[in-house]
Amino acid sequence: MLDAANTTDVQAETLLEVNNIEVIYNHVILVLKGVSLNVPKGGITALLGGNGAGKTTTLKAVSNLLRSERGEVTKGSIKYRGSHVHEADPADLVRKGVIQVMEGRHCFEHLTVEENLMTGAYTRGDGKAKVQQDLEMVYNYFPRLKERRRSQAGYTSGGEQQMVAMGRALMSRPETILLDEPSMGLAPQLVEEIFGIVKDLNEKEGVSFLLAEQNTNVALRFAHYGYILESGRVVMDGPAAELRENPDVKEFYLGMSDDGRKSFRDVRSYRRRKRWLS
């Protein structure tokens, strides 16, 4: 588990700045309403909230994948290393070191696991030896992929496909990974394994993460800092250790309070009296 005492250190340099952005789909549907967040170099930043809160839209605003879905950033700014990027080509962002791992474990199903991984190195020009070295690094983090490297990706398990998607991102030598719902549809033991790998990549390889996650409990155990979204707005943010102990977060998002674990009915009724929406 990451030590909360490291939080101050990893905020020394900001890589990604999202400042008061609004996102509209189809010219009429307002999805994000003034979202602001920072991702520090060397940090794991969690973007939390329920289904439909705006987490995926926020990631796609950063990676510039909104236009393929008739969405656009209509207000605010997005900067990476001080440069405006919200109108940059997605491929240019990849070359800058920013890559998104999409929700749903997207793979090229007809390609083998290893062929999928190698597609992540397509934009690189640093030679076959370094690409091969990074492939071995990926297999070191995901030994199961090495065992299945000759298998068609479409015939691997959900957990293995999530590993393929993350491994493919690593093959591009990213500085920052936008990781969307890594726990979705996975067994709890596999979720812990995936987040453990995220932690190792952050600490050993220096990869910064902005991860969108509904599983608030596990995300706050591994993140340095968290933002909670509801209905397209950031309603709370702070160091992960503080959010874990915040009574509102504990009661509504973690299903417990100072009086002990709450029933689903109690938690559901709490939606109507959350202090930050009053």
C-alpha cells in the first residue's frame, strides 16, 4: 500500500492540468460542468464516482477521443507539461507520453497476445532491441501474458485482456496512463492483482496514473490523491488517506459509518442528504 506521507513529494511537479472544463455531446447535452483536477508527476490520482458521473468523459477529454463520439470541450483548458493539448491529435498525445487504456479491455481479438502488445510500440523509433527489452519488461509484470503470448487475444479471459490492454499501453513507453475502470467485471482477487501492478509501475517505472474507478475502496488504498465526481462536477477532493477517513465518503461510497457498516437501504437514503449537495 502506498504511504500517505509520500503525497506531498509526488505533487512537486504537475504534469496534467484540467481547468474548469465543460463537455457537450451532440451540441446539446452538457456532461461535464466545470471539472478541474491536477495529475502530479509520479503520482496515482483517482477519479471516483458512480456510473454516469463523468469519469470516462473526463479521460476522453484529456486524450482527445471525444470527437469520435460527437463530444467536444466547450469551455476551460487542458494542459500537459504547460502546453495546451485539448485540440491536439490523439496520436500526438501518445507521442508526448499520454495514453489511455479504455474501459472494456479493448483488444484486437484476432491477433495473438504478443501481436497486441507489439501494436503499442508502433509509434516508436528507438530500435528493435529497446522494443524487445520493453516486451520482456511487460512479461515480467504480467507473467501470465508470456504463458499466453501465442494465444489469440479474443480467447483469453477478461483479466488477461485487461493485462493485454495495460501491457500494450506500456509498450508505447508512456509517462502518464489514463486508466478507465480497471476493476470492471473482474473478481476481487484479480482486482487486487491489477492494482498491485499499477502500484509497482508507478513506483518502479515512474509511470503517473489518472485512473477512473467505481470501486472507491480499492482505488483509495492505492492512490495518492482522489477526486469524487457526481453529475459531471467535482464534489470533493483530497489526499486519498483523508478521503478514506472522511465520514461522508465512508458512509456513502464505502458503505460504512462511525456506527459500523450501513445497509444498502441506509446508504441509498443518504443520497438525499449528502452535505456537499445541500
